[in-house]
Amino acid sequence: MVIVPDEIPPQIELILPDAKVVNVYSTATVSENMIDILWVIAFDGNTGIQKWIEKVDGFVILRNGEASQLLPQLTNIPANINDGDTIVCIANVDRNPITANVTLSTISDCFPISGSDGYFGPKGYYTGGDFLPMYGAFRWSYTSYICEMERAVAKIQVQMGTSVSDVTGNFTADSVFYKVLNGAFAGRIKPASPMQFVHCPDTISTDYLINEGEEYFMLQKTNVTEKQSNIYLFEYPTANTDFRGKQISDAQFHPDRQHLMLYKKNAPGDTTYYRLDFYDPIAKKFIDTKRNHHYLFTINKVRSEGYKSFNEARLNPGSNIEYTIRIEDNATQIISNGQYAIVTDAKADTIDFHYNSANNNIYSFVNARFQVPQADTLWHQSTLNTITVSPSNRFEMVTTALTSTSDPIQIRVMSGASGTVEGVLTFRLGNITHKLYFRYHGPVS
């Protein structure tokens, strides 16, 4: 609807799409959607010059902590805004940013982020329950004023798998804790390509223990809290960069790459240690730590006792423990359990496609396949392999299962799906689930 001057001024709505992943994993928390302080900045659509900036306290935001939040009516809207202006929303940065003469290219310098108590100096990470830094931007139009927010950090968790084979006999969620080493020293609020990060100062000659003095626990630990199980790290090209910013191979182990260190208590014996790396066993490469991604480490097998010293474990690949990393994000292209994977070519969180009268209401808007380590290695024929779509009264699947080749995934748009209709494809392969969101635009008789 077009807003005319004598109507109520439009309000900006914040959308936090990562909350959709609640349907995929059960550990998302309200605090990951909470806003403490939000800055709204308008830039002229023609010149890029800052027009105005407003500060919004979290307590006046409607539905704060939910996936969709509504800002109060801002004093500069609609009097000081035009179609085509760029609106930037920045949440949970340091409390005293530089607000005068901000440009689109200097946003990260003016609005620094540095960790959960970053108001008093760099810390390098956030923990469960903290206000997480977020960034969003959109082009203002009197027919659309929705801003999708993206967290500037990655979520890290560790859990025990089901029926873990453990030769030590005492590797449990209550006997093991972990810490993170060699991550980014600080982050940048605005997304950039290539990603921007701050590596550890060259003056630090040994491993940078991100959360020194703090212990983190697996999700199954008795009475574990959000603060104890969730750590949020700044994005970092950990695939090919060590903690000092030096280039390393993404296909070879390197002790100075970001990793987790597990500590297993063996009282009355000594603690033993296990190293976990951010590694994709399908591609056989180490992976980056990306903003707004959830990295869930799952312990599947414990093949031997851990190393007897911290340093020995740090210097060696984690060959005595079997684990997988599951990356939870709507835009992630590979979802793997370490044995096989769902691979899609989706380029966005939500894919838009439009009505075309020539195709009999059958559409393909993404390609997908399954992937196994070797072409002739398949799982049992009874392994679950399905693709479903919802809402089922508006769409139905033409393609119902994945193959080993990257094929178009087709759906049929049914009668009644006129205008703009949102939907979701759900891929299930064995114990892997992946959701892909889409919007259909157009008439159907």
C-alpha cells in the first residue's frame, strides 16, 4: 500500500531470518534476537551523504527478542526521507560510536564491536545471553520498509552424538569441557567481501586463548546454562589464515589455525586433551568461520585416550576422536554429517521466483544433489531421501528425492497461490535436514 502524507507514518520492521533455523536445531535462544541499542542511519540515495541518524533503545522496540520486530515511529520519517534512500540499522555495538558524518564506507570504523564487555576494551568473543552485534540495510520505498538483520558473529556449540562409541569409558558431557584458540581478535560490523577481521597482534608469540579462564560445556551437560554452552566468535578466514594473519593451506593441518581444545577430567588421574578443527570431511578442506552461521560439533566416536599434554594435542591433528561439524544457516550450500551431504547452489537466504505462463506452472529455482566421499559409495537403500514443500495447499513437489547429480528441483504452483506466497523446501537425507526458503510472485488462476 502506498503511504500518503495524511496517514500514520510508516514504521521500519526488523526481520531476523536466522530464527527460522529454530525448525532445524533446538538451541536457538531469545537472547540471540534481543536488541539493547539500535542505531538507524539514512543516506541520500543519490549522493550517499548521511541525512540523519537516530538512536532507538531496545525497550521501545515492539516484539524485541522475536524473529520480527517493529521499531517505534522515528522522528525523521517520513519528513526527511525519500524513495531510494539507503537505511542502515546497527544493533548492539559499543555504546559510544562516532555518529557524525558517517559514510557507508566508514560504518565499521565508526561503530566498533569488540566482545561481550567491549564497552571497556576488546574481549574477542561473546557468550550466551549477551547482546549480539547485528547489521542490516535496505533501500527505502513507500511500499517496502523491511530490514533484514544479520549477526556479525558465528555461533559455536559442541554436543555428544547418540550412542557414542567410547574406548576410554568416561568421555561424557559431564567430564569434558572445551576452550577456543586462535580466533579473530576483533570484528567488523558491516559485511564485506572478502571478510574483514582483526588478527591477533604480532607481539603475542603463543596461541591466543580466546576465552582464557572460562570453560564451555556440551549441550547435554547436567544443568548447563546458555552462557556455559554458547560462544560467539568474530568471522575469520580460518580456512587459510592463522591467528597472526599469515597464509596457510586450506588442505593441510596447521597448529596455528583456529580450533577447539577439549579437556577430559580423569580424576584421580590427569586431564587429557583432544583437538577439534573446523574441517569439512566431504571437501577435505578446512573451512572459514562465517558471520551468522551456527557451527555444531558432534562427537561420534572416541577411539583412544586423549593426549597427555595440552601442547601435544595442540600440535597434532585430532585423529583420536571422530566428530562432524554441522553448519546451520539458510544460505549454507553444504549440509553434512561427515559421511554424506546435501549440496545446493542457493545464493540467498530466501529465493524469489516469478510467474511464467509458458511453463505450465512448474518451476525450478535451485539445483541440488547428494554427495558422498566416493562416487561408488552409497548408503543403504532404506536411508531417508525426501524433498517436501509447504504450504502443501499452494505448492507440490515434482522432484521428490535427491540424486548424485546436480539436478533442478521442481515444484508445481497450485491454484490459489496468487500474489506473493512464501514457502519452504525441506530436504531430508538420513539424519540431515536442510530448509530452503522461497517467495513466489505472480498470478495463478
